[in-house]
Amino acid sequence: MGLSTHVLDTMNGCPAAGMQVELFGTDGDKATLIKSLTLNHDGRTDAPLFDNNSLKVGTYRLTFDVAAYFKARGVSLPEPNFLNKVSLDFGVAHADQHYHVPLLVSPWSYSTYRGS
């Protein structure tokens, strides 16, 4: 099962290839970096963030570097940016299930859901 993510760039209608993402474990206000990665050509990670055996019940945060991604694509953004980094805090209640956390994003909005 495990944990996975992907990002779709809704401004350009494509995967958010090259976006930087960080995964944290959280405990109250404390966040501990677990890994940093760059999304591949399909806007996904090359491997699950956690595989079936390493996902644990708990709370997590995914942080997506949205402004840097759009700036790298040549999008002129105001300063300060409306969206800079998007952080999604979520909980894993059943480590034996798959948790997929997609992000649909533009420089002005985002949406997420628990995918399959």
C-alpha cells in the first residue's frame, strides 16, 4: 500500500515535472524532515514516499514549492507570491491501506484529496 503523491499544473494543463517536494513527520507543532525530492516528468515520485512496510500510523506534512516551480516555467508572479509553498497536513490512520495525496495547483489556487 504505502504513501504516494503527484502534482498536476492546472495553469498549463500538464504534470508539474521538476517541482520540489518535502515530506515531514509531524507531532503537534514539531515537524521532522523525512525526505526531499524532485518530481519526475509525470509529476510523480520515482518511488513511493513510503512502501507497504515502512508507512506508520501518524501525522505527516507534504510541502510543495509551488512558486519556484512556476517561476522556473517563466510565469511572472507578483512579489510577494500569492502561493509560495503549499503544505498539506494529513493523517494516516490505517498503515495497511494506500494513501495517495495528489495536488492540483496554479499560481492562484490549489486542491487536494485522498486519491487511490
